Amino acid sequence: MSINKTYESHKRAIVVASFGTAVTASLETSILPLETRIQQAFPEYQVVRVFTSFMVRKKLAAEGIVVKSLEEALLALAEAGYEEV
């Protein structure tokens, strides 16, 4: 999901944190629709997915799906110059 060009001078993000799921079908039917609704409600914000479960992130990474931890996402957002999270 991408940030609206109008707001590039003031980068904003919403971090959607959950335990996570390693079942891709569940990801597509539960987490993705929620993220989509948040993005539609706040189009000027970047929506960032994080999973708190290390084991879920590890399993997904083995399948080529990278999901950051909360700490990793916050650090990346800070380094990218996001001012509102």
C-alpha cells in the first residue's frame, strides 16, 4: 500500500500489529481485508503490517513472505523519515 503523494512532505503511517498467521488463506481473508479498510479510511497514511510472533514471521519468511516485527517496522519508519505513526 502506498502513501498519497499529497502528503509526502509529512510522512504518516498506521502500524497494524497482530500475532499473525502462517496460513496464507487466513492472511488473505482476515488480516488483508482489515488493512484494506484502514487504507481506504486513511488514504494519506502508509499502512504497515507487523506480526508479533517470531515463529509466524519465521515460517512465512521460509515461504518468501517477509513481515516485520513491531520493532523492525518502527525503526524502518523512523529511518524513512515518517513523522507520525
